Amino acid sequence: MATGTGTEAAQEATETRVAALVERARAAQRIADGYDQARTDELVAAAGWAIIEPARNRALAELAVADTGIGNVADKVRKNHRKTLGLLRDLQGAKSVGVIAEDTARGLVEIARPVGVVCAVTPSTNPAATPANKIINALKGRNAVIVAPSPKGWATAKRLLEHVHAEFDRIGAPRDLVQVLPAPVDKASTLALMRQCDLVVATGSQANVRAAYASGTPAFGVGAGNVAAIVDESVDDDAALDAAAERITRSKTFDNATSCSSENSLVLVDAVFDRVVAALVRRGAVRLDASQRAQLQALMWPEGKLSSAVIGQSAATVAERAGFADIAAKKPTMLLVAADAAAIGEADPFSGEKLCPVLALYRAADFDEAAQIVRRLYAHQGAGHSVGLHSQRPDRALALGLTLPVARVIVNQAHCIATGGSFDNGLPFSLSMGCGTWGRNNFSDNMNYRHYLNITRVSVPIAERVPSEDEIFGTFFAKFGRGS
């Protein structure tokens, strides 16, 4: 009984601590609720400069790698800069205060309203870029936001918020608009925040996403990653083939493949299989034999669960830890393992997400078989996220979009850089990609500022228009008759 009482007391103390944060956030949000668009955009710019300023960006990247042991500093610097700059570009000129749209023909006016206090659950893989993205989007809607970081990412999130607060002090904005759960962050405090806030935006583990959906608070969560990319037989000239290999290498090696958008499998049509693999090898990839594959599997999934020993590590580090000293000495860009489509699923862990520069290779007789292999991969893991396609046939992309359970088809691009928005594509810049009902999510967009808004619609009378039965049923009756 004493143990139970102690547990209940601890839970009550946690709820009380979180309630105090939320109340401060609500007080600050009431102030922001009175801001006009110009003042709101000052908040956005202040939060953006907090991470983009070069010295702070590098310090945050260094702290993130030091604390989490995941990824590499140079790529985190690039990610912090590009993803934030791209988001700020998307938000520039976007209306998020007051009247944001008018449709006189339909008699409708749309008014943007805040959602309130946002709980931003963020992962250890992006302990600066993801919180910054969510903070900026939340502020664009005049919301307050409380970050619930992973324990490993707490110090980085805390440092980021210190920079945000310094910028808020410069412009005279309330610091409590942006807060972070105090250390030590644990499941209890994160769950308490989920329950007490007005909107949960969860990125990271599927356990966190499920908890967000079960919290009783409206929530956006993302699906699991396990991206596959197809290279078809139309990529047959040297220039196209080399371009595909370069994009795949750049994507798979970025930040040591920590992104949910990094390729985990390559499905190569037989006609170009050997040439694509050779092009990857020329870019530093090393192809493992069957014995080495088994040895690597033992390292990566020692008890059936992906080991932290490989997550976000370089290919050289993974090779060294697997006992491949000769391969590690070559400083490989990635490790390639052969995979059998017949074994996709629990029987072959290489058919799932790997979160490190290890890439499974599948051989397909033709494009149709390649698409079926991807479908089987996503039936195992990663449904709803996205698929990569390297092809010189535009119709192939449309075919995948019409048939595969994916929210995005990324064509002839470095997948992990393109999926979350890039300066050379039209997707919104985001670090949270919805996977639709395929991925057990309630949205399939790249999450953006509009997800952080309530929209009120004013409706005024317009001229009545009542259709005739023939307008509605004419085609149906002509084909099937009126029936009984």
C-alpha cells in the first residue's frame, strides 16, 4: 500500500509541476492572441534567428551529437540551417492572423485562430531542428508551445530555448510562449503535458505517437519510416545512372541516416542492378557477403530490437563494431547487404528500418515486380510515408502514386533531403511527415503552420441554387434507368 501511495503522490506532483508550466503558457498565449500579423511574424523571425545564427547553430549541432551520440555535426549544421530557412521562406507572407481567405461567390470568410498551448514531442535524432520547426509553426499561429524532448536531447532543446528567449527579450515578447519540460524528462511528465495541453504534435518513436493519440487531447503523430527507392531500367545511360547513385549516396549518408526519410532498401530492376551497385561502390559503398551480413545482423538486432550501437553511427563505426576492421579502415560511405523479397518481414530484420548507413538490395525482374516488392516492404513496416523513384519515365511516378500506400512519391531526388521540403521542390519544409491512415495517422501532409490553427468560417447568405433531379441523376438514369 505504501508503494502505491508513493506512486500516486509522485504522479500528483508531476501533474502539478506540468500544470504550472501550462498555466504560464496560457497567460503568455493570451498576450500573443492580441498580436497582429506583423507582430506575429516578428515572433517567427526571432525564433528562426535563434537557431540559424551561425555560431549558435554550430554550438547546438555539437551539443546534439555530444549528448545523443547520433549523427554528425556538419550535417546537423546544414539541417538546422536549411530546414529552418526553408520553413521561414514558406511562412513569409502567409496569413495566419485575422481574415486569411474570402470567397464571395460562396459567401465565406475564413478567420485564423490559435489552438492554444501546443505540446511538441521531439526525438533524439533531431534535438534542435525538430523543436525549432515546431516552435516556429506554433508561433505563426500565435500559440504557446512546450517542448517535450527525448531525455538525450533535453540539453540541446534547453539551449535552443535559451536562444529563443534571448531573441524574445530583444523584441519584448513573453518568454513563456516557448518552454521546455524540466529535467529529468520522463514518460510521466510527457504524458501529463499531453493531457493538459490543447494540441499534441508528436514526432519520434511510435510509442510516443500512440501515447499522443491515446492522451485524450487532439493530436498529430507521424508514422514509422522504412523508405524504399526504385531504380528502373530507363536509368540506363551513364549520366542518368551516375546521377541516381549520387542522389542515393547523398541521401543515405546524410546525418548518418538518422532521418525517417533515408532509404532503407533499394529495389533495382535486373537490367541495371549490377551497374547501379557498381556506381554506389565507386562512391565508397561496400557490399557485404553472406557471412558478413549475418555478423552485421547479430550486431544490429542482438535481441530482435534495433541496437543503439548502430543508430545514427557512420558506416565506418558500424563496420568496426561488427568486427570488420578492414572495411572500417576504408571509411565506407555505406554498407550494402543482399536481401530476398521472399523473406520480407520478421524473418529478415534487414527488411525494416535501420537508422544507419546500411542499405538492403532487392533485385526485381521489371518495374511491376519492383513495385510489388515495395508494397510488401510497406506491409511489413513504413506504410504511408514515401517512396523514391529514379526513372526517366514520368508515367512510372504516377503509377506508384495511384497504387502504393504512400503519401509522397519522390522522383529523381535525394530522398531524405527532398521529402521534408527542399528549395528545388514544392513540398512544404517540415520535419514531421504525416503518413495517412496507411501509417495510422490522421493526416498525410508535410506538417505545416495550418495544422497549428483553428479556422473560424463566417457564412453569409448567397443566391439560392437548388439542382434539378436531372442535374444530379441524369447520367446515372441514362445508364441504369430509374428503377422501381
